[in-house]
Amino acid sequence: MRSLLGTFAALAVLGGSLSGPAAAEPDRPGTALSADHFGVLAGAPAAPVQLEIFCDAQCSECAKFEAAFGEALGRHLADGEVAVTYRWMTFLDARRHNDISARVGNALMAATDPATSADAYQTFVTALYRKGGTPEVAEIAATAGESGLPEHVVQRIAAAQPAVDTTSMNAFNRVQLLAANPASPGTPTVYDLTTRTVVDTDDTGWLDQLVQQR
């Protein structure tokens, strides 16, 4: 699944690290860029449940997923029981002739910071999907503040500086999605990195079951 990592790594985040001046609380899982720089790792790297979640900001099914499971994900992230690597995609921009997925995706990458806790990041994700629409950068930054992200991160989002090459991010994450879920490479896809299987999220108890099994 990671065989193309070397090819794409050179296209990684513009400007290097997104680190800020502060650190998260010592016992509170934070956020960091994935090793390939095209994903956001929210949660403790040693959490017993390790997931990849593939989403597009304009995906209505992703919005339903976050409405159903966002709160539970946040709780398990805060408890250190689950870690999620969010892989943001922008393919719906081309279909809908806009740049909303790229705009929101850039902000979600910019939100990655040692001081951004995993549960605050999840709250930000859920809130963006709940509000939907065609948010401008100022609205996205306001949502980040409402979600509990640190002020310096909110300011970074508001500045709208490129945090990632969103075209390269989409291309890389699409390769990962095709490898993870070749039978049905759509969003949202939840992939269990431990068992290397796609999670059946139609079963409403899937998350608690994973936590109980590990």
C-alpha cells in the first residue's frame, strides 16, 4: 500500500513542518502529519486501534458518517484508544466545478499542530461537515476557533497560506484508497491498518467493537 511513497514524498507539504510554538497537554493525544505528509494523524501513535479514513469535504456520505460517529471518534481519540489518519481528497472539485474541497482540505492540513489535540481536530472535522455549504476561509477559521483549536492555528488557517499541494495530496491519497479498497474506492472508506481490512461502518457498533477487541 505504501510502495509509491518515495515517488510522492517529494511533492509533500509546502514549507515543511506545520509545528507551532506550543505543545498539547502531555497526556492528551495530539495531531501530526503522516510520514508521507499527505495525511493527518490524530491520536496516539501507539493507540490499539489504528484507522485510516478517506474523505472529501463535499462528500454527503462523509457528512452522514461524521454526524453518526464523529462524537464517538472524538471520545476514543481523547482516551488514547483510537488513532485516525485522515486522508483528505479533492476529486469532487472537478465534478462540481469549484475549489471547496481544496480550500477545506488545505485548512484541515493547516490545523495539524503539536498543540492541536486529537479530539479538538475531530470536533473541527465534524463541525465543518455539519455546517456544509461553501465556506470561505474566514468561516473555516471561525469554525476552527469554535472547535477549540489553538489561536495560532486558527490564525494560520485564516491566513490561507498553502499548507499542502492539494492536487498532489488528492493524487497520492487516491492511490492509497485504491490499494485499501479496490472493490469500492469511494468516500468515506474506513480502513483498519492493523488487520488491513475495510471496516463495515453500516454496523453502527463497529467502533466500540474494535476498541473492545484490541
